[in-house]
Amino acid sequence: RNSVYLLADTQDNLEVLGEIVSEYQENLLIKGCGVYEDFGCQPERLVNNLNDLAPDVVISRMPWPTDVHLMHDYGHFVNAELSGRGAGAGIRLFWRV
């Protein structure tokens, strides 16, 4: 069973993302959730959290291009190769390759 990590820029967007995800797939193994502003908008802290939890998929609801820049500039520090694509509704998926 694949595990997911929910990522958003604000707590409000994380709550919306959680509602969207549970509406379509309520039996996901959610390994963790993160709000970028809770990490002090410090990518290194986010990467450490992702590495500690090692999810198979990161589901992001952050403004473009912030999420793309984060994964492009810091994705190589994550203990997995990441690939990604847009999923609509401001949601982007990043998964281990």
C-alpha cells in the first residue's frame, strides 16, 4: 500500500487538500502532513521531514511555481528521485521513481 504526504502552503489549504483527497480516496495511508509556513518557509526543514517519513507520494497544494521550485531546487536532497505532474484544482503530485 502506497503512503502519501500532504503538503500545502497554509493550514487552510492543507485542510482543503485533506477534504479533496478524502472525497476521492478515503483509505489512503497518509504518513504525514506539512504546512510550508510552519517550517518557517525553510526548504531544508521540509526536506528533513520528508526524509524522516519517506512517503511514496507527495500531494501538494501550493501556489505555482513555489511547489515546482521546491521540488526542482531541493528534490535532490530527498531520499528518493521525484517525478511530478499537475492533477488539477491546484494540486500537484510528486512520487518516487
